[in-house]
Amino acid sequence: MGAGCSKISVCWWHSHLKPSVLKSSDLENPGKNERNALPSFTEYSLEELKSATSGFVSDNIVSEHGEKAPNVVYKGKLSNDRWIAVKRFNKSAWPDSRQFIDEARSVGNLRSERLANLIGFCCEGDERLLVAEFMPHETLAKHLFHWEAQPMKWSMRLRVALYLAQALEYCSNKGRALYHDLNAYRVLFDEEGNPRLSCFGLMKNSRDGKSYSTNLAFTPPEYLRTGRVTPESVVYSFGTLLLDLLSGKHIPPSHALDLIRGKNFLMLMDSCLEGHFTNDDGTELVRLASRCLQYEARERPNAKSLVTALIPLQKETEVPSHVLMGIPHGTAPSTEPLLLTPLGEACLRMDLTAIHEILEKSGYKDDEGIANELSFQMWTNQMQETLNSKKQGDVAFRAKDFTTAIDCYTQFIDGGTMVSPTVFARRCLSYLMSDMPQDALGDAMQAQVVSPDWHTAFYLQAAALFSLGMDTDAQESLKDGTNLEAKRNKK
């Protein structure tokens, strides 16, 4: 994703970064530029949005959120060729249509270059839909955690932090300081490669899932006590995003703070960044993250302070974001759907019976090196017992006796004499069949550790994540599995 770059006119600073250090109104409505001009907030008909999304076809799903009944986001194209993102809520999310319309209009009044702005809504019968600007270059999570070409540059990470802080300051100045479940999936990249904060998290509604749907380890402590989101809670979540940017991973704040207190902050840093940042800059960003993550909410900085702290840290300010990101400039979103293989399709549908059938048929052909290891160790009693556990597990797995399969595979794994990604995969499915999705996710991840390029491990992670209600993560795992399988089939 990173790319070498020549010096570009320094006036880029004035048009992209400099306005943000002035008053917040400078970030409002970028309509001075005809290409970027946004329509006024609009009420769309259900028919218009059906047409734009090809009837809400699954190929147009770009993200999902929720537990048992997800609220799905689709990409679409209006009759005037404008690309849009359409969030379609579960029917029970907004029973009061007036509340939905008032809330949508309130968020729709916001206009900033730092937001993926809300441009309309639809409220017909039981349907509740929001319409926002479409961001063609995916999420921060994709570019930080699932990058394919090159990791995100240090200067781009600093820019993401600043732009996000500016978005929060703008919203706060407009009376919308509360943001629900701020995380790396809520930060999107526009056609210029600039990061924007999704407007969907600004909608207040207790029935739209939980305010914090991510792991409890990342939830602000006061939210765990009171169940209420405050502006200080949003700053805490901003701190977790700073940790994401520093480490390139989703690290629990408690673990990160232990490293920071022990003066081991370099252990936090993404190894891909080595040699690309100064210790002073790294220390400053770590210090800012730790201030955001203070247990006592009153000890955290406000959004304005975040902006003030981040402006002096900016690097390569004359270089456009799309150059730093190494992404095509001004491209329209792809309309090509993800072409899933039978296993990927089964995981998307959560068809556990079909997954079982595929895993059983594929056998152990993907376990590398184990046959050679067996030939040397077969004669030991310990190895014989371990092999017997695996065989008994396979018999139980074939017979769909998943409780016994779990027990036998666990004996094989605990034996420790050899490691089999297929055994982890089979125990993973056995856990899913036994309604133990957290254990299943652990096994799918272990299978990936043992065999990093094995597509089946990613597919099974997707199935476990779907079971846990983490649909956006699941979609990413499906993409990763599909890409790996396609590469493998080309060989």
C-alpha cells in the first residue's frame, strides 16, 4: 500500500491539513468544490433505494453489524450516478418512526470533510434505512490488520489520528459529542484516500444493538458500570484506536498500559514501522494514548486537546493521502462480487452440515510434514496413543458425535508430539456444532498459526465470527480465505 512519492506542492497543506487547525466551520460542507458537493438531506423512497442496491442483493453488502439479527450496510448507485452506502436496520431497531426521523435529520444536519456524511433516510412501513456517502477504499481495520501489499506508513497513521480527532471535535462543537462503539471499522477511506468517520455511530438508539458491541476488554470502564456513553467514553475509545495505529493489532488497553508503565512501549510498536519513526514521536503518541485510557473519565483530554496534541506530530504533510496509502486515485467502487467457493459459501450461510461434509471429504491432505514426522516416531508408545486419539476423534467426527470428537481431539492436541491444522479445524467445527463459538474461534486461529496460508482456517474463523455476531470481522476473514484459495489454485 505504501508508495514512493515525489514532492508535491506545499499548498496541499493549506487545502488538506491547514483548514483543520482553524475553526471547525472550515471543515463543513466541502461544496465549494463542485465534484464534492453534497445534496441537502433527503427523504428517499424505498423503491429508489431498492433500485440503487439492485434489490438489496447480497453481492452489494459491504459490512454487517449486530448479533442475531444484523443491521446490514449495502453499497448502491442512485439514478444520478452518485454512489451511496445504505444501512438497513432490523425491524425492531426503531419501532418509533418519529424518533428515527428526528434522529436521522439531526445527524443529517452535520456536514464535514472528516465525516462520511449522512445524506438521507427512508422510513416506510417497517423499513428504517439511512443513506450516507459511499467510501470506496474500505476501513481502517482492513488497512491496519488485513493489509495485502504494504503496511500503513507512519505518517499516514498520524494523519488518521488527527483527522479522526478533528471529526470528533467537529461533532462535539455541533452538539453531537456522543459516538457509539468507535473502532477501526468505523473509520473509512474516501476516493482521495482520506480517512473519514462513519456517521452511523452518531445515531442514538438503545435498541440498535449495544453501544459497545466489541470485546469487553476494549469497553470504557464507566460504560461497564453505568451502561451509558459519555463524551469521555468516546475519548477512551479513541485511545484504543491510537493503540491500533501504533501496534497494527487490536491490543487490549490493560495489556498496553502494563507495557507503557513498564517503559516497554517499543514492544507495542508495529514491527513493520521499525526505523520509520523517531522515539520522541512514538513516545508522544503513546503518552497521548495513555491519557485517553485513564480509568477516571475526568482525567482524559477532550477532543480539542487531542487535535492540539496531534497537529505538531504530522509528517509528509505535502503528500496526498492516496499517495501515502498507495491506492488508485478517484476510482469508482468495484461492482464485482466476492466469488465464494463451496466452503466459503457454506461458512457465509453458517451451513454447519455442509462444512462438516467438506472437511470430512478433504481429509488431512493439507497437513504438511506430519507424515514424515510420523514415520520416525511411529514406534513410540506415546505416539501410538496420540495417533489412537486422533483416529477415535475422526470416527466420532464422521459419526457426528461431536462431544466425543472434542474429547479425543483434545487428547491428541494435549499430547503435544505433533501439530495438525486439520485436527484444529475439525475440533473447531465440533465446537460450533456444540454451540461453543468462542472455543471454535480459538481453534480456527490456532489452525492459522500452524498453517498461515491455509484458506480453510480463515473460512472457519469467518463461521465462528458470524456465530459471535462479529459480522464485519467475519466478512474480512471470508475475503482473506477466498484470496488465499485463489492464489493456491493458480499454482
